[in-house]
Amino acid sequence: MREFLLPPNLLSIIRLGMLFPIVYYMSLDTPRGNIWCLFWIMAGVATDLLDGHLARRYGMITETGKILDPLVDKITTITIVLCLESWRGLPLWLTVMIVGRDVSIILSAIFIINRAQIICQSNWAGKLTVNVLAMLVIAYVLNWDVAKAPLQIASAVSLLLSLVFYGKNFKIEPKSQSA
């Protein structure tokens, strides 16, 4: 419980709470609502960067944080993508790719934690994908039609690339049991 109350972990919980104004303002689909939606998304990104910085800088990296931070990231991504598909016209095929990848990463991580008692860290392909998806979200939130198609393609490519690299990480051997 003590780990849970460390500032980096509390920032992850705060970031999860930021989903409420993001979804609300996205649902309005007005110029003012879009700006506020983008503001809350950027505030979420800032807290994500800050929690990682605090954890590394002050030695507050915890097993709880290693699970909580990426889980909140996945929940946030899935929620925003589903809203974009419902309200902003994000193609269903891309929505399925994004949600499918994130759900498969969550399920694989649960399997690995249970089987080998290790927590896999994100890799460069996953970080690239997050940045490409962030640009896609911005294009849809701000209704930048000219950027949507190229970012859809870039997102699909980066999603596949990250899935391959995460797949390589998930090929592990279970810890041997001593008799």
C-alpha cells in the first residue's frame, strides 16, 4: 500500500481521472471543446512524463508503478480511441488494431507476470507507436482532415512493428522450480 502512495503512482491515478474531462470535451465536438480536450490530453501526457521522471530521478521505481503506469496508459488509449471511433470517424479497422494490440499486451503481461514473475518494460517500438498515435489523436480532436489518412497509415505500420517487438519480448521461459 505504501508503494501505491508514492508521487509517481499518484500521478498515474490522477492521469486516469483526466479521462473524464477528455471524454466530456471530446463529446462536445465544438472548437472550444476541442481545445479543452487537447488541453486535458496534453496535461495527461505531462503527468505521464513527470511520473516517469520522478520515479527514475528519486529512486521511486516500484513493482506497483511498473504495472500501474502502462495499465493507465492502455486504459487511456483504449478509451480515447473508442471515443474517436464513435464520435469523430476514426476507422473501425484502425480502432480494432489499436484496441487489439493494447488488450493483447495487457493479457500477455498478465500471463508473463503469473508465469515468470517478471514485468516487461516498454521498448522503442512501443514508444514510437505512442508518439504516432498521439499525433493521430490530435489530428482527430482538432479535425485536421489532411493529416488523418497519412497518420492512419503511420499508426498501422507502427502498431504492427511494436506488436512484433512486444512479441519477441514475450517469448520467455518460465522460472525453474527447485525441488
